[in-house]
Amino acid sequence: MNHESILSAVAIVIILVLVFGSSLLLKRRPRHLNREYYQNRWQTLQGLLKDKSTWPLAVIDADKLLDDALKRSHYKGKTMGERLVSAQRNLTDNDGVWFGHKLRNRLVHESNVKLTEKMVKEALIGIRGALRDLGAL
């Protein structure tokens, strides 16, 4: 091989590394979320806390809002649980988030779940923290 061929091969390798390396970095970069949208939805959701009968809806809506933020942030997974696992390194309070998600699942799949103010607060604090970690709030 002559000198020009070697230089051409090196240049091609460098270009390939740059193209593939930058595409990997772009995929891992968190997407900027529309904070105003999420803040408005969160405020609406907080209005549901005034009446004890709408507490379940507040927890369910908070969970949906978090799932929407996870999807828009391109976390992988077919279910919200899978997306939470994908995001766990970026969330500061995994236990709080999971408490909120599991409470939502109980509310949707079980009848006669007795909610306490403490349970609702804990769930919403965990979910709100995750939304903050994602840059939604």
C-alpha cells in the first residue's frame, strides 16, 4: 500500500468513528421536555387533591404524566415499569417513584384500596421528583 492509500483508509476510519460515535451520544442525550406543558398538567392534577374522592385519579394521572415524560425522553421499554428500569440511573428517588407506580397499579387493578393522605403524598412526591429529574418540572 502506498502512502495515499493509507491516509485515505485512516480518514475513512476516523469519519466512521465520528459518525457512529456522535449518533450514540445523541441517542443518550436527554430530550428537552416542554416544562410549561408538564407544569400546567401538574397544577391541574393538584386540583384533584382537594376532594378525597378524586385522590385515586390524582395518583393515576401523575403516573400517566410521568410515563409520558419517560416516552418523550426516549427511555426504552414496552411498559412503564420497563421504562422506569431504563431510567433508574437518572432518577434520584427510585423507591419513591416505584411506590407511586405500584400504588397506581393497585388503584387500577384492585377494588377497595383504602387511600390515606400519607400514601397519596408519598406517591406524588416520588413521581414529582422523577418529573424534576427528567427536566419536566
